[in-house]
Amino acid sequence: MRLLFLCQFVIASTLYSQTNYTLSGHIQDSSSGEQLIGATVWCENLEVGVAANLYGFYSLTLPEGKYNVFVRYIGYSTQRFEINLKDNISMDIDLVPGTTLSEAVVTGESFNKIEDQVQMSKITIPIDQVKSLPAIGGEVDLLKVLQLLPGVQSGGEGTSGLYVRGGSPDQNLMLLDGVPLYSVNHLFGFFSVFNADAVKNMSITKGGFPARYGGRLSSIVEINMKDGHMKEFHGDATVSVIASKLTLEGPIVKDKASFMISARRTYLDLLITPLIAATNNNNSGVSTDPRYFFYDLNAKLNWKVGKKDRLYFSAFQGKDDFGIASTENYGQTTSSLDFGLDWKNAIQALRWNHEWTPKLFSNVTLTRSLYEFNTGADVSETSAEGDSLRFAALYNSGIEDFTGRIDFDYAPNARHFVKFGANFTNHTFSPGATALELDFGEINAIDTILGPSDITSNDAFVYIEDEFDLGDRVKVNLGVHASALMVQDTSYYSLQPRAALSLRLPGGYALKSSFARMAQYVNLLTNEGLGLPTDLWVPSTARIRPQQSWQVAMGLAKTFGQIEVSLEGYYKEMDGLLSYKEGASFLFSLDSDWEDKVTQGIGNSYGAELLVQKKYGRTTGWIGYTLSWSNRQFDEINSGDWYPFTYDRRHDLSFVITHDFTDKWTGSAVWLYGTGRALTLSESSFATYIPDGSGTGTYTFEPEVPSEKNAYRMSPYHRLDLSLTRTKETTNGSKQLVFSIYNAYNNLNPFFLQTDQDDAGDPVIREYGIFPMIPSIAWRYSF
Amino acid sequence: MKNLSSYSPLLLVFLLALTINSCEKFTEGVVQEIPFPDHIPVLTATLIVNDQDDKIFAQISSSASVIDAEGPQPVQGAVVTLTDEAGQTLYALSESDFFDPIYILDLENTFGMTSGLTTLTVDAPGFDQITATNTMPSKPMFDVNYEYQGDSTSSPWGGPSIQDVYTINFDNNLGVKKNYLIHIDALYQDIDTGNEEWMAMRFQTRPDPRITRLTSQDESSVIMVSDESSSSAVSALHDVQILTKSTPEASKWAPISTRVRVESLSPELASYYLSVDSYLSGGPDFFAEPSLLYSNVSSGFGCFGLSSEVILIVD
């Protein structure tokens, strides 16, 4: 019914806009041709405006007349021009970048300030600001920057997992150029797969989800790769103590087609090779060869096919490879062990933008997303007589998606912006199979595969949303997202209404509220804590119902000069949450049915978030504070009682500041504090039994009794990171030397606990940390 | 500020000092020590009985802190009472029934069926009284179909695997959650002496969401069948299949017949068995959350569970 109403509304809007004309086109960087996502076009006379979409396209329909128009974007000089609108005008607008994000570049009253937007709970961080922040090992990590925002928490010391408003990591839809990415971790979660040099734009939406988004309960993280320089060949090279990376971009045909390619690789394996060789030389009988590296590769092609069409092809591939090969030769017998653990991500996306009319823009996307995890061991022994024994086991899991999607942007007039579209995804899940090979000489050789077979599922959704004004003070975004899942002869359907409202109050404040219902058809089976590659992506099945949530949020927003302030409160309920049962994990069970090891439950989270953010000027940064509660209830965990979620964090505070001292020197500092992680400890033991089955005896044992689930807390987490960047301009480009200190006051934060004895021999629980103060240096060269 | 670069040597010295200090801290690695919380011992009780049992076992102990080297201790002077719904004492165990570390009461007959709520009460000097209640479930109703060498598959370890098939069909009490524990025993005869003995048989099952394999009780191969997910159909608990090897494990013993024992469990006892299984089969898993044993005893430690049993002999 609601869909019908919105369709009628769209048609009616079209009919009544006959005397209007449309100003449309793309907004781009004048020097590189890079599309500027979110740049605003503002009609001063009518006090209406529009923001460019993900592809830099804007469309503003106004009545016939003469208007003053302003085009603005952070870090760029504002353009002001007059138009005489007596026909549709197609106009691409070039904005000139400022040399820094200084006050002089963006001036005066801007459109699309936080109080002008209906959307709440969305935060965008300029990528230049991200790059100037301190980073562990000098390797800038986008997800770790997101962890500094209110409502977003990390999984633990140094890890990249995101826990948004009490949700778990699988509830975040990580979109790289519109393609879902399933594993975002390198180095067991200590780094994310996103290479900051290849990224143009990053945002996170924590609530008030517009109807175009779906498939996850807690957040949408959108990361867009650079399109590639349309005019000149450019590059960036970075060398840090962890990894090196190289980014190249330039025109294939000037102003028509461009490319961008960025590669990154660690070299821990190369650095330790001489040490390993020396060790092996000292021990003639034993040879050990450990290995670890990760790499990732981002590439993008961008082609303006015509005035109304544009094609993009983007690809990403990343891989981690960890293992150890060992050979021992004692006299007559040679034995060898080869253990390996590797995981990889690959995505490809082909997108076609088309401008049907000045008011109607579409984007068609075809994507493939692949995640694979493999681990295994191969053990063999060979005697002098040539007899050999061999045992090999290889466990693998993964997920592969093929998706087709179409999105339309329709702007019937200056006060309505309609988006609608559809999506279809085919998933193939491989939830863990073990290949066994045994060869014991005279005994029959075995070569078999154990474990669950692949599961195929199809999900689809359609959506429509309209952002419109109700008078001068009220803006509304109404929409509906309808989705379906077909799996194992079972179908699930979900109708998800979405609503957001912004009311302008006296004094320039905006009172915002939102409601969103969400559904999720894929789940990550994970043991809380490390972002282990053993985490298993599994679908909703006939036995596992989909995850669902609803969230309401309300907040106040206002811009004070250059400082945006927002205060939000939220309440979220979740159903169908998936967890390992007590005592179960991925260990000891790689070949058994995962559905038997999991249980489903419900959860809620609520809290308040304050964000004070300054995006431009010599000094930029933000202060974020979160007060929150997050709870879970599973019938088969904690005796069915409610308990605090592991990442229930009462207080979370972060200060982030970057300051340009001079044109050469930039300093930045990050300080964060968080309530300690909740955990369960064994407290006591008692004697009990089970009958021995014959009725004549008992089997007695003394189980340890854990505390109430998550009744204890680790010590609070706090840390200060500092960095200082020296920039030197040369005739061919610029060089940067970045000094950074992770954990500057050397506070060892807890990572895990262990039962131990103190100096007096009394048992204690010890918290252990892994990251002390870590200084690092990185060198960048841009040309 | 323009001369900031002139401070570079100082900056390097500062970084070096921090690094040395950092390495020292990294070697130690300890953030802080947390003393274990104090534990006040409480009375714990486990009493599980079947209507066919001719003995009652009661494990009465005091709980202990996990850092107590002596661990939980049996409580010797306890009085354990089972009363019916009217408050009449059914059975009582006292110090004279204590055979360290457990109380054992030999019954003249079998425990028998009880109706209504049965209450367990335990009193012991120095402890608060603890209680628990349970209702004995009705007798299981089922039939068994036995097929000699009815299943033949390829073993992953090479060669064929030939097994006998027991197909059990339960009556489904619609709308009532039922949990059944199934054992299969074989009656073996010692070829030399002629002595006969029932022994638990190892068996396998096919993947079936109604079946939970209790691996902690693997010595006797026990499965639990639950109708929780399928109680809406009369035939929902039909065709529960169990596969056993026909071949005796020791040549000295000759198999004579087999029997199927089915226990109908109270919901509390089923929860306890599942939690015990989860606890005992979990192993030393660093990544798993600790298991919590189900308890229906007022102190929070132990279980009072009743079950009723039916045995069918299979020729």
C-alpha cells in the first residue's frame, strides 16, 4: 500500500512540474576530474539545494527564472554563478581545490550543514584527515579511525573489528565501491584490508537507515575508491615499518578515461629470511621455514562513454598467507611438517551510470565477491628403505556472491528526491569441509572429503524512498525496503519501513528522529575477540532464522561556526542473533555440522552519543562520547537469563585533533578511553554426577562454575597516539616524513587474561597486554 | 615553529628512551593482577533417579572456590528427603547411607512411578537448607523395528560398513515437549563359563535434528531424542534410526539378544544432561565461553531429576 502511495506521489510530482526546468550535471575536482561525492548545489533565492550523489551527479529542478547558485565542497573554493533558467541546463561544474582545508576556502553559510540533513547517525570523515592521524607501524587504517567515532567500538587492543551500537561485526555492511566485503582483516585483525591511498571517500551510517540500504542490522560502511586522475599521471609511494605501497593513477584518454591502481605488501617474511637462514645453518638436522605476508591490490577503470553514460570497473584482491614448513632429518628417517593458514578476498564490480533525463539518473551494478579460508597440515615421514607414511588434512570454507543491482535517482522538483531500485544476489556458502589424505604404505590409502556440503541461497530486495520538505521547517525521508530469501526450500520475507524526520527549531537547532527495521540473511559464526580467519560465514537456513532488528533514534544537531555538534539517543532491539553454544567453538569440530553448535537469541542496546566535529581549518578533529548498554539473551546460554554483551561498554570517549603548525609541519593526537570489556570467569566448583547408564553406579566429576555471563570487566582501556608529519615540496611532487607513536604514555592495555600465581604463591588472575609504546616512521612520496 | 626540524635529534633521543622503556614493559606483559573473588561455600545436591532404579544415589557436597586446593568436599551429616506432593516422605537418606563421597540407599523394590511434584530437601549442619522439585514424566510409548544388516555404506576409512538398523517410532504427545534418552544393550554370553551379561553397545546415527548425541556419555553410546522442533505432527517422532555393528567386539563373548532402553526425561533433567554434555565434551577450548551447568537446586549447584523407563527386548 505504501509502495503504491509513493509511486502515485512520484507520478503526481512529475505532472505538476511542467513549468519547472532542471539544472543537472556532475561536480568534479578541476585538477583531477575526480567526482565529488556530497558536493552541494544551493539556490540562494529559493533557499533550496541538493547534494551530489555517489557518482558526483546532481539534479536541481526549479521554476523558470534567474538564480544565484553556489556550489560547495569541503576543501574547495566555493563557486558562485548566476543562471537564467528558461530551459533545462546540463552543466558539469569544476571546483578548484584549496591548498589546505583552510577557512578561506569554504566560507559563509553553507547548505547541507548537519542541521539541514534529514539523515541522522551518519558520519563522514575527510580522507585527508584520516591520513594525517597517528597509525600503528605507520600504516593508516580506515577502520581503526571509525573506531574512534561515538557508537563504534573496537573488538580489542589493536583489532579492526567494528561493534556498532551494540551490534556484532557481521552486522556491518562493508561496501567497497558498492560491493560487500566479507572479511576486512589482515594480520589476524590487526589491520584492515582498506588501503587509504586508494580511497576517495568513507562514511558510516549507524542508524536511521534510508530504504536503499539493507541486509545488515547495525551499520553501513561505504568506502569508495578513487576514480583515477583524468588529466595527468600521478603517483604515491609509501614505505613504513609494516608495509610498502604504491598508487598510480592517470588518464588513459585525457578527460575521457582514467585508471587507478594501488598495491600494498608487508615484508615481515623478507626481513626475517636472513635470521631463519642463519638459524637453519646452525642446526644441520632441522630446517624451519616460517612465512607470513599479506598483500592487497585495488584497481579501477573509469570511462566517460558519452555525455550521459559512464562506466566503472573496480577490483580488489587481498590475501594473507601464514604458515610454517619444517623438515627434520635424523639419521635414516626424514620427517616433514607443512602447516598453512591463508585467507583471501576478491571483488569485481562493473557499474554503468546513465542519465535518462536531467531528473532521472540510474546506476546498474554487476558484482562478484569472494572470500576463501584454507588451513591444513601435511605430515610425512620417510625411512631409508623408502617406506613412507603421510597424513594430510585441509579445511576450507568460504562464500561467493554474484549480485545484480539497479538504482534510480529521481528529482521531480527541488523539494522531492526519490530513490528506488532492486537487487538480486546469489550466494554460495561453503561452511567448512575437510579433505583428508592418508597413505600408510601397506594399508589402503584414503582420499576423502568430510563435512557439510555447499549451501546456495538467493536473496532479493526492492526499495523506494522519498526525501521531501513539509513546509520550511520539516524535512522527511520516508521509504520502504522489501526483501526475501530463498534457501533450502524455505523462504523468508521481510517488509522494512524506514522513516526519518528533521524539524528545525528556533536558534538554528534541528530535532531529528528516525525509525528503521532491518533484516539480515547472512551470519558470521565467530568467537568474540580476535578477528580470526576461522570465523565462518553461514546463511540463514531452514533451521536458522534471519536476524532482524528495529531501531529508533532521536537527536539534536547544530553547527556553531565551523563546529558541528550532534547529540543522539537510540534504542535497538535485535532478534535471531547467532552464537556458539556454551563450550563450543570452531575448534575440535571443523568437520561437524555448524548448525548443531549454534543457538539463536535476542538482544537490545541503547545509549546516547555526542559528537563535536570540526572538519576544516588549520585545526580539525572531533570529540566523541558514548554512554551505552548492550544486552543479550539466549535460551541455551547463561541459563536463559539476560547478560551484558561482551562489548557492552558503558563509557567510550575519544579526542582526535590534527593541527597544521606550518605548511611543513602537521601534528596530530588521538586519546581514547573505554570501559573494560565484559567477560566470564570461573568462580567455584562442586561435585556432581551423571548415572553410569546401567542404574548401578555413577560417574562423578567436579565442574567449575563460571560467574554470571560477562559479570566481570577487564581494566579500562586508554591510550594516547601522537604523530608529526614533515612535508617538503619538491619540483616533482612532495615528500612526507611521518613520525608516529602508538600508545605514547606506554599504558599496557589488557588483551587476554590468565590464571597465575603472584609472588606470594597466591592465585591471581593476570591481565596481559601485547602493545606497549610503539614508535614508527613512514616515508611518503607523491608526484 | 619553523625551526621545528632543529629539534629532530632531541625527538630521536626521546623516541629511543621511550622504546627502551616500552621493550621492558613488553617483556613483562602484565597489565594488572586481579585477586580471585571470595567464595562462600554453599550446599550442593545432585539426585537423579529412574522409576526402574533399585538404588538412589545422592551427591551432597559443599562448593569451593576454584583456587581452593582441596576442592569441593562431600558433606557427611546431611539428611536428604524426598517428599510427594502431599508432603509425605517417600524416601530419606542420612549419615548411615553415606559411602564416601556419595549417599546410596538400597531400595527393596524399584523406585516406581510418582505422581505430581516430588520435592528434594537437603539439610546439613552449617549450611542453609536447599530444595528442588521435579515431576516424573509419563512412561515412554514407542515401538522398535529391527533390521539385521540393514545398512551398507562405504566407510571413509576404506571398505564397506555393514550395520544393523533399529527404527524407533515414538507416540507424539502433541504440544508437549518430550525428551528421550536411548540406550541399546546387548546380552552377551561368556563362551567359557556360560555367564550372561548386558553390555552397552556403541552405535551411530544419521544426521537428524531431533537427535543429540551425548558425547560425554560415549562409553555407553547414548542419544537424546527431542521433539522440540517437530511436535506439531503425529508422526514427527517416527523413524528415529540407530545403526549398530552386528559383530561382537570380543570373540570370547557371543551375542544372544539386544534390548532398547528408553528413558523419558523431565525437562529439567534433559537440560542438565545437555549442559553436562556441553561441559564435558568442550575440552580445553581457549576460544569457547565457559559452560554453565544447568541447575534446578535452590543453591544453584546440582540437579534433581526424574525419569521413567521402558525396555523392549529385540530378538
